[in-house]
Amino acid sequence: MSSKTYLSVLAIAFLPPPCSIAQGIGVSQVLTSGASAYRSKGTSAAVNAWLENSFLGRDSDLVSRTVSSLKDVEAAFGAFVGLDVVATSRIGSRVVRNYVVLLYERGPLFAYFDTYRASEKTTVTGFLFNTKPDAIFPSRLL
């Protein structure tokens, strides 16, 4: 697949609508742990950190596809260098959606992570990646 085709087609959607990654108003440890793991240990470690304690992490096919897709992004954009949280939207008392930009050496990947907070644990319940910001962010953020 050519990188041009890949960039226009990349969109990975996993499960339910709204549920992100924030405790209170701040960004949860799940999101920051994944970004830290991505920088220091690579793609697989990031996906495992993001999906720790999540029912999504039990789907080995989903994990493999996600790792593979992120490696394709790295092939096009270079190494992962950081993550910017653009906005956080609360959806009820336990559900949050974080809109983020994954930063690579030569370009951005736009994403949202949905999380659910139960007791003292926050878990990822859904996420979506795309190279086009309008496929991820609501119009108010563009």
C-alpha cells in the first residue's frame, strides 16, 4: 500500500462511542502511561499500557492490528516523540473522551481515547486514530 493511500485510509475505530481518559478534569494516568511507554519501549508497550485492565486488551487480534497500524504510521512519519491533549469532554459522571495529537518526527496522528472510571481505576473503552483531524475532532476544535 502506498503511503499516500495509507494516509488517506488509516482509520482505526474500536468500540463504543464516548468514554475517554481523564480523572476529574485532568488527563488520566492511562493516557500518559501509554505515551511514556511508546517513547521508551515502543509501539507494543504503548498499546498494552493504553489497554491495561480494559476488555479491549483481551482481543489479541485488535491489539495486533493496532500495533501494526501504528508501525505503519511510524514508517510514514518517523518515531513517536510525544502526545498533545487538545481537549477533554466529559460524557456523564464516569465517561470522558480525550482528543489528542500523537506527535511523530514528520507528522501528526489525530486520535481520541474514550475512558470509563470505575472505583479507582480508569480504563480505555474505545479509541480512534486518523491522519485527518476532521475525521477525529468535532468542528468546534478545528
